[in-house]
Amino acid sequence: MSNIQKPKQKVYTAEFKREAVQLLESSGKSGAVIAEELGISDGSLYTWRKQLTQQGEEAFPGKGHQTPTEEEFRQLRAENERLKQERDILPL
């Protein structure tokens, strides 16, 4: 087995992402220039802008990478599975 480790992916706060997008939209500078100044890729910057535009306040939910709606859906799915298992165990 190889002991080659992949470099850790940088993690940026939601606040940093929102401010970067605001800078992109208000500064008049190109995305490439802003990305270089911030030390990020321009692809990340445009991805963040797209996420913020599409998801609004639910964009950049944190380490779980789930919006509150997605988290609720995950919990409901888990509860549904638990209830199915309980139902299947009950005697007829």
C-alpha cells in the first residue's frame, strides 16, 4: 500500500463565501482577479455565487453539507425506515 496522502481540501466559512460573492458582484473586478486576490479558484467563486443565487439563506450549510430541508428529509427517511422495521417485527 502506498502512503501517499491527498492534500486536505481547504474549508471556507459561509461568511467568507458570502463576502467573496459580494465582492464579485460589487467591485467591478473580474472573477479571476478577485479569486487570485483571495487565494481561491475562480471556479469556486462562481460556484458559490450560483449556490447563493439558487439557495439564498440555505446556501453554505456547514460541515454536513446539507441544507435544513435536506437534513429534515434525511431524518424523516430514517424515521420511516425505523417504523417499517417495527411494523415488520409485530406479530400478526
